[in-house]
Amino acid sequence: MVKVWDGFIRGFHWLLVVGIVVLYISGDEGWLDLHFVTGYVLLALMLTRVIWGVFGSSTARLSALFHSPKAIISALLKDQPATGHNPAGSVMILVFFTLIFIQLLSGLMSSDDILVEGPLVQYVPYAWVELANDLHRDNIDLLLLAIGLHISAIIFYRIKGKKLVKTLITGHTTDSVSKPHMRSGKLAYIVFIVLAASLLLLWGQEPLLALWSVD
């Protein structure tokens, strides 16, 4: 068994799953205080992931997600072992990151022109607000489609005998072609807590108080 995912990457994955579910349900149900708080926490989580993608374990590095078209096509056509994400899986991760950042950043600039607006609305031109509104509404469908494809890929690989979910729980696999350099995820969690607290202090005090006062 080879350890390929550090503690933060594993925690990041499951926190992201929970956060997106809460973000979607709270937005759909109109629980906007919870929606905003969750959005700020998820933004802190994604920013931490980018930072960890520079300083973290070798399999967590953002540079490990970029591959040539030839390598991507080869990974799609042949079932080859890899250390961390294979080239095709890396493309999926990059798509996820892009869609999630679009959703989060557009939310910061969205407004319903009545009661609710993101914290950056007052700092950007109204044309940007209109664009952010459209992106925030339409991008979620693309994100849900990507999630569906991701789940389908997990099921496909499970049928072929690869337990990707188990690997993201334990961090270990028997399919790695090499032993990657691992770093403790504790530092990343500290960064995440600091960023989340900072964003909530900066933008989230009002929705937090509203949530706290709910009977």
C-alpha cells in the first residue's frame, strides 16, 4: 500500500462535497443566511486548496494536474496506473475548480436588486453585477453536470475494481506507480481556519447573527 493523499486533501474532498450540497439546498430553499455563510467557508476552503497546491504534497500540487493532450487521450483509452490523479482525472479536477470558483466569485457580486446582494456588489459596475447574476444562476447547472460525470466515472472504475472512494478515505492505494512526497495536512487546516474566520469576520457577521438568532 502506498499513501497518495495527505490528510488535508482527503478532508478537502469531503468538506467540499458537504459544502456544495448545503450551498445548493440553501440556495434552492431560500435559506440565504446559511447560503452566504456556506459560500464564505467554501471560498476559504478553495483558497486553501490553491495554496496547498503550491506548498503541499506532490500529489496535491496544481502542477500535477496539467498534462499534454496526448497523455490525456492515452489515459482515456488505456487503464494505466498513476500516482494521484491520472491525466484524464486531472482534467476533471481542473474543470471542477473552475466551475466552483465561478460559482463562488459570481455569488460575491450577485444581487436581486431588492434585499440581497453579495459583499462585492458595491465595488463593481452594474454590468458586472448583471453578468454575475447570470453566471451564478446558469453555472450551477454545469457544476451539477460535472458532478454527475464524476460520480459516473467513480462507478465505472469501481466496476473495474478500482476503489477510488476508499482511497480518498484512507489515503492509500495499491495502484500508485511511485511513492509520492507527502506533507502533513495540519498546516493546511490552520490556513483554512484562519481564512474562514477572516472571511466570516469581514463579510459574514450579519448572516451568522441571523442564523444564531433563529429560534
